[in-house]
Amino acid sequence: MSTDSSNEPNRIQAVKNGFEIIEAVSDLGECGVKELADYMDLPKSTVHVYLKTLEETEYVINRDGTYRLGFRFLNVGGRIRHDNSYYQAGRNELDDLAQTTGEVATLGCGEGGYRVMLYWTEPPDAIFNNVPTGEYTRMHWTALGKAILAQKSTDELQEILNRRGLPRATERTITDRDALLDEIESVRKTGYAVENEERVRGVKSVAVPVVSDDQTTPAAISVAGPKHNFDQDRIEEELLPALQNTANVIELKTKHY
């Protein structure tokens, strides 16, 4: 974390530093000053000043020298999600989709070159890895992300790949740019994306785009579960019709939010 803003005109470096501190506390879950200073390779005095400032705003909570993020972040994030038309239009439809298919149903959008999890829901017997709402993850790891990428122009897609790269999550992750571009083109032609153990071993997912009048924030929905539940016949005969019907309803409902 740099404290030199001389090469960044019209930027407030202290604000950037503060958010880097917040991200680090989030990574650690909870931590003391020394632990955080070691994690960020910063002087304890610097870390302490930032933590005390964040504590005064109640965005960081101090319990006997152990710091964690405060629920004020949930208040802000909850308001953002509540005002999102995809969430408003899609949450009940996703609940129905999960019950109909017996699999986890998810809704995500793209922001900053990442897939953002807006909502997920599961029937009682579904298996999921309990990702938190609001989670940011790499687009190319997930069916949601690939369905979102397929809605981008070629220039936008290339810019995302240049910024975020293609890091590996499992041995099945696509890490070759040409291979990913070929897959995105396939998604555009077929209308759906598949995630086949590319983020989590044993998990498969199918996603379709959700198209609205607001193309600045493309979205997608998916169903996910154990790989053995997602053979091609079931995908084509059951899951895709259910997904496409749900996406159509959400697209219509977004026009009223």
C-alpha cells in the first residue's frame, strides 16, 4: 500500500489506502493490529491509525484489540441490492426455479470485470458451497460469468481479460484466452453457458443471460449442483426450459422496477 500520491493527480491516496485496509480485514475475518500489519507489510503505527479512524465511523468494530468489519457494510450493501431491478424482479422467480429443479438457483450481474452474486436460493436437499451474497469472483470460473461475458462486445470482453487475466481455480478452469473466446462465442450461439468443475470440483452449473433495457449491467441466472445431476439430456430437456422461462419472466418484470 503506497502513501505516495504524486503520480496520481486528482486522487486521494488515503481513501484508497483505507479501502485496502478494509479488504485486508475482510480477508482475515478478524485480526489484531500486528497481524494486519504483517499481512499488509506495513508499519503497525500506520495500520493502527487507519483502524482507529474506521472504528470511529463504526465500519470497523474493535473488541479488546481484535478488529472485524461492522454491519454498516451490510446496511449499505443491502440498500444497493434492494434497489437493483434484477434482484427485485428475480428473487421470487429464483425461489420457484430452485423448487422446480431441486437445485440451487443463482442470480448474478457483472461489475468491474467480476461476477457479483446478487441472490441465491436452495431447496432443502440441494448441495451448495454457501457463497456469500455479494461475492465477487472471476467471470471465467462460472456459468453465470460466462453468460454475462457473452453479452459484452468483443472490445469489452478483451478489456476485461486484459484487466483480470485468466487465473486457475481448478484443473478444469479455462486459462487459455482463445479457448475462452471460443466458448463465449458458443454461448452466444446456443444461448446458455456451462460451468463444469471449473471453480469447484464436483460442481456443475448451467446459466442463461437475463437481458434488460439496461445493457450497462448485464445479468444471468443459473442452476448449480453435483455434477452427476447435470447430464446433457437433463440440461436440454428440463433445466434449460426452466431457466429460459424464468429469465423471460425476470426480463418482463424488470421493466416495472
